Amino acid sequence: MVKVIGVKFRNSGRVYYFDPGDLDIRVGQGVVVETARGVEYADVTMGVTEVAEDKVFSPLKPVDRIATEEDLRMRQYYWDKEKEAFPICEQKIQDHGLDMKLVNVEYNLNGSKVVFYFTADDRVDFRELVKDLAYVFKTRIELRQIGVRDEAKMLGGLGPCGRPVCCKQFLDDFRPVTIKMAKEQNLALSPTKISGLCGRLMCCLQYEESCYEEMHKLMPKTGKEIETPDGVGVVVENNVITEKTKVKLTAEDGTIDIKEYPYEDLGPGARERAEQRAAQAAATATDGPASKGFTPLQTGSQLRSDRDRNRQSRRPGGEPDPQQKGKETPAKADKPQPKGDKAQLKPDKTQPSKGDRNNPNRGGKSNRDKQPKPDVPVPKSETGDAPAPVAVPESGTATVPFSRKRRPNYRRRSFGPKTPGGTGGQKG
């Protein structure tokens, strides 16, 4: 085991190990280290930790010192100079007519060297460009050609998923990605859908590749005959995400059906395994709605209907529900009978309807001519307290309250010239 600390340069995704020595270094501090590019400022992302020797590249370089306020000031100063050097270098590239694209400029901590990163399709002869840049910046100049993946890692951006690109965020190294990975994952082989910002295949294609390879070994091959709980069929498609397989079955009458099964249910003895699971499910089923064959949606609907049926204490005709016998509340004496019998009268409404000719208030003139309501005794049935129906004689006029029959309008009058007799409007 070796004691190391982990640092990052310029917010890159890769973590580099250095020997802390006797320094008390904590996470979040800055340190000054010696690298192949010179003296660099780094941010500590992992404190003093012991790691295995096989994970460390020997020889392990030591940490020079913990960064001071002066080191922070120098870093910010040269960061500002990098922004000034970028357009100058671009102008020099155009002056020399070189086919190259400038990507980034980096100064080291003490300003003794400046590195220009660029991309190009072919090799570029930039010897004259280096001379001009050295004359302008008065320091050591280095031009480094990088690939398109390194360019995306250096600049960053948002990927097709909407998140920052992986190479900028956490990837420490580029791993090979092939078109075979996209084929095994059943992805559309359109370059716009499987390519990243760099124009190459997305690095995330190799994240789940090991899982797909393992599932393809367990699931049956496409086009192979296999035994299912419903008979022997031919494998049509495998879905690694749902771990199910589509099988084409041919019935005795020649009809073709395609069914989907979990891949564990396929193979020799598939029907016996399916019957065994069905028997176990029937044995462990509870005595509830699920045991009656209801689906979850039907179970909720059945429970709601049972609840509403239990809340209904009476039937529409007024008779008590046999299931709710003894649970109904006694009816109050001042309340009328339920609406089951239309022929029964309510004791508090005995006046004739407004459409009747015998009604003195049928014209609706005023309330002065209204007669007081007579106290009419309500007959009772022989066996109960409910009012008995009123017998209507065969001949004569009977007053039936709440009549819905349409009556003629007797309020219509004519406004012609008055006759000497008094009431005008009628010719006699």
C-alpha cells in the first residue's frame, strides 16, 4: 500500500496521484506539483489515502508545496493572458495560411511555457509559426496536435442526453467504442443518433455492453426452435431490457400467433414449470378479490361497488333491504313518506293546484283571498304508521296535488272597448 493524494488540473475529469510526503494536505486545498509540462497548480480532490501499488504509475512524483495566496494570484494572472493569446495565435495562423484549428491555450504556473492545442486533418508544418509566436510572447512555445475527442473533452458541452459530456465530467481515459456495440443494443445505426459532439461514436455505448453480452448468452438465439408453455415455436426477437422473448407459434389449424415469454420460461420442461408456478400461485392466493380472478383495476371497482351497495339502506320502492335489516334508522314523524308511492299524499300540502277552476287563487291576484289551510286528518294504515293512500271516487271532482297535467290559461283577457254594462271586451 502506498500513501497518495488525488488532484485535478483545470477541472478535468481525470484524477492524478502524487506523493504527499510529510505535508498535511486536505480536500479542497491547492498544491504546486512538477509535471511533464512544468510547474502546475492543481486542486486536491482526494485526501491522503492508501492505495494498492498496482494502481500507481511509478515513479510517483512528490508534491512541492501547498499553494499560497501568491500562487493563486499568479494562476489568475496567466489565465487572463491565455484569453489574450488566443486571438493573436489565430491571426498568425491565418497569416501563414495553415490548415489548422486552434482549440485552447495554456500557460504553466510560472509563465515559462505556453502550449497551443490545435486540430488538423493532416500533418502541418508550423515551424515558421512557432518563430513568430516566440517573438511575440517572449517565452517557450509549444504547439500540440490533438484529436477530436480531446477537443470535446477540453471544450465541454451538452451531449444528446442533455447532460454535460462524460469526457469533460468524469471520464479519465478514452476507451474504444465500435459499431458492434450499437448493433447488440438494437439501436438505430443513424450517425446523428449514436454520435457525440466530437463526431465519433458516443462513449456511453460501452457502459452497458457487458450486461448486453451476458444477456445474449442466456437468451435463446433468433430463428431457433424452442419449447414454450404453449408448444414449440420459433424465436422472433429478444428484448434485453424487459428480459422477454417473442416466439412465433403455429396452431394445428395453421394459424400463426406471436407471444412473449420471460426467457426463463423457455427451454426443455417449459410447460411443466408453468403449471408448477400456476399451482403455487393458486395455493398462496388469499381469500380476497384477487382469488376471484379480478385484475387490480377490476378489484378496485368491485370494492367501490360493494361499498356503495352497503351504504344504500333502502331500495327504490321504499322497502327495507334484507341485507341491511336492523341497520336502518327510524323515520321521524314530521317527515313525509319516501318518494316510492306517488299516489300517497303529504300531510302538509292539501291545497288545490293553481290550474283548477275551483281554486280562488288561480289567477294569482293577491294573497288576500287565500283561505287558511284546513286541518285535514291523514288516514293511517292498519298495520303501520305510514299514511294510507287516499281513495279517489269514481264520479265527482277530486283534488290531486302536484298535478303535472297542462292546464288551459284562463288569465288571458281582451282589452277592447268597454260596453255600457260594465265588463267590456265581450259582445253580447
